[in-house]
Amino acid sequence: MTGPEAQPPEASGTKPKPTRNRRRRGRELALQALFTLDHQPLSVTTAKTPIAEGPKGATLAAALYRIRERGLGAELECLVADGEREDAQATAQALLTLDPQSALALEVTAWLAGKGPSPHAPSKDERVELEAVRGGLDELAFCDQIVRGVAEHRDAIDKLLSDSSTNWRVARMAVVDRNILRMGVFEIQHLKDIPPRVTLNEAIEIGKRYGTGESGAFINGILDKIATQLGHVRGGRPNGQAGPGSNGPRDAGTRPGKGGKPPAPGEPSTDSE
């Protein structure tokens, strides 16, 4: 049986280098959304709801909407602190489009019009947090692609995971582990521009970071087996070598993750892509 459930992810850390971390951060944001949606029924109709429309009762759109809303709010606070009035005005309007009642956007709009006090200036530590959340806007498109793809194909993905796991049903896996696995299967099957070895390595590293000491090997064993079955990995391993913390496909599914911490998308990371 699995251990205690992880808590919903929060963004924190420092702003990463934009190119090397782009897809890693997108995956972390996707894991954040999928964690929130884990027990929700997801339909193809829900999966195709435009992100700009906001929640409107659609759980998938709501999760992506919240990520975008937090990112715009953080960007707005940074722009105000930097005195970038024109960009702040545009960002405030974008935030009001998502949420017409946004207190932050209304406060900034009033300040820009000379009808309100100057907004609170973030401290040094607060600025680090804001920059981390703000940076997530750059990866939202990739995050969106993964989350919607997993939602649309989740039944088929879960069947493949169940068939490839020796002792554990998908429902018994830790929330973080099973959603990293879902993302990995979706990438391997549908995102042909990403080398499978990159998908496997990224899934393992994210699992080791946000799961438990067993998550990396557990995730590697199952994804490695699936990639081999689908003919995407030579010799059953990315690059013909055993993945980190694994003894190869024979270990697939023998251990579930046991909780772990969910992603903090602002943490520095390196992306092998």
C-alpha cells in the first residue's frame, strides 16, 4: 500500500536559465496541475476547453487557469516593483480578463490611474518567489500540451501502466509517481520531437526530486519497460544503459512510490534537451 498523500504543489525557488530548463519547468507545472486533478473525471471535451476561458466548471481548464493566473499576478508585482508602468498596465488587463475581480489587478489599475496608493513592494525573498512563479508563464504552452494530452488519453495510458506494473494497480501508486508515469507515457507515445531517452531521464529525475527514495527506480522500471515494448528504447534502456537507480525492466512495478513532495516549479534544474 502507498504511504501518506503529498500536499498540493507550490511554486518556489529561483528563476532558472530560460533555455535549458524550459521543458523541465513545463513538466513540473504539468505535474502540479495533474496532482490537483488526480481524482477528477476528465473528458475529451474538458481537455479541449480553451485555457483563456477560465474555470467555468471545467476542472482541467480550472487547473491550468490557476497556474496562468498565479503567473500573471507574479509578473504584475514584478513589473510594478520595477516601475514598468506600460507593461504593468497590459498585464493587469490580461489578469482582469481571467478574473474581473482580481484584487491585485484592480489595485494596480487604480494606482496607474492616480486613484489609489502605491502597491506593496515585495521584499528580496518575496521577489525570488515571484520571479519563480513568473517564469512559469514561459513554459505554460508545454505544460498545457502535456496536461491536456494526459487528460485525453488517460484511460489508455492507465491501462498500459497497469499492464506494465508487476504488483501495483495505478490507483495504489503514490499520486506523484503515477502522474509522472502518465506524463512519461504520453510523451513517449505522442510527442515524437522529444527523444524517449530524454523523457525517461526527466521522469526519473523529477520522481527522485518530488517523490521518495524509491520513486526514481520505480518510475524508471515501468517507463523503461513500456518504451521497450513500444520499440522506442534499444536494449530496453535509454542510450543502451540502465537508468539511474534501476536494475532494468525486470524491476518494473515491483515497488510503488510512497508519497513524496510535489513539484516546486521554480527550483533550479538542468534539462538534457
